[in-house]
Amino acid sequence: MAALASKERESERTCIVTRRREPPEAMIRFVRGPDGVIAPDIRARLPGRGVWVGARAELVAEAAKKRIFAKSLKEQVEAPAQLAQDVDRLLEADCLQMLALANKAGAVTAGFNKVADQLAKSAAAILIEAADGGADGKRKLRQSARRADAGNRQENDGVPPIVGLFTSSQLDLALGRTNVIHAALASGGAGMSFLSRCRRLAAYRGVTLDGAPLAAQMMRDEEPDAGERPEETVNAIGSEAAEDRKLDE
């Protein structure tokens, strides 16, 4: 046990802003580029001496504003004012690239009805909901997941992890389809890699995995399920059916 704890401590890195030690997957590595500009190394593969910052946008922004990179590297470096936004774009692109790879491997299903079928078969390990999609369809799929898994409670009350960090247009590009609002990933290495990258992006943005502000998510979890209203059901059926028709064309 002592040897294991020692190994875990050795694998941790120290944030140059907070001075806290955390595992590398919870941090962002930065290196000094050849031009003297600090560069994010989100996969921790670039050569050279690196420094680490906790994977949260406000910490990266603080490190750039207060010139903490130069102090830690003990050499003159320039940190762009938009560094925190640059890191966000890189983390986002990393997630979408992994989603595209999972799609090429045949692990992705798109379309409301097709995703519902996957949930009914307990074959969906991860749900993806477009950030700009309607709330009705999301609620209906969660209810479908709960019904399919009523006897086996899992994380998130029987519903697979839900990723809501990307817009429909971003999902379209990643999956090579049009009007993607709902998608599901089967279990497997590609899906789990995608999920771990999404968790990192959500933590960086200070939101939950489904894209909701943390405070709003806490309030939502405390609210009882009000059920469906008839008019919402009609609207949801129409919008989701239209989505499936476009995906099948």
C-alpha cells in the first residue's frame, strides 16, 4: 500500500497557480515554444521543460495575466491574453476528434428513434445531446433509459452519462451527417476515451458533463420529475421524427 501511494504521488504534478498536486489528467501542461510564446500541450507530448496548471479556465487565465509562466520557467516567455480560450478550443477539438474516430469504428448511433432503440436494448453506454437541441427529446430519452434499466440502478439514476457540450453543427461535422441532435456511443475503448476527454473539457469550463452550470445542475437534481405534458409530447414527436428523416436521407 505504501509503495502504491508513493507511486501515485510521484505521478502527480504541481499547479503553478495553486501549488496543489494533482494527477496529470486533471491538469494542462504548457511549454515554451521556439518563438518564446507559451504553448498548451494538452496531450503532454511536446518536448522540452513543461509547467502544469490545473485544468480550469480561470487558473490558465490567472497564470497568463500574472506572468506566472515566466516565473516558473525562470525565463522570458509571452503568454497570450486569449490563452484560456485557446486551451478551450484545443480540448474541444480533441473531444470531437475522438468522437469522429469512434464513429469510424462503428460505435456511434444517431437519431432520436435509433438512440431510443439502443437504450431499450441497454446498448448505449454514453448519450450525446446537442447543446442547442430541445429539452423535450432529452427528457424522453432519459425516461426511456430509466424504464429499460428499472431493475439495475446505475450512475445518474440508471441513465448513461450524458454529454451536452457541443452544438448540433459541431456534431454534424464530427459525424459527417446533418441535423444531429441525439446520438449514442456503444461501450468500448473509443467511447470511454471520448468520455474522459469530455469530462476534462467540462471541468475546464466549470460545467457539468451535460453542459449545465454546476449550480443549476444541483437545483435540477433536487426537483421532482413533473412528468410530460400532452402538448410537449406532440412537439417532441414531431421534431424528433423530422430529425430521423434527415439522418436517413
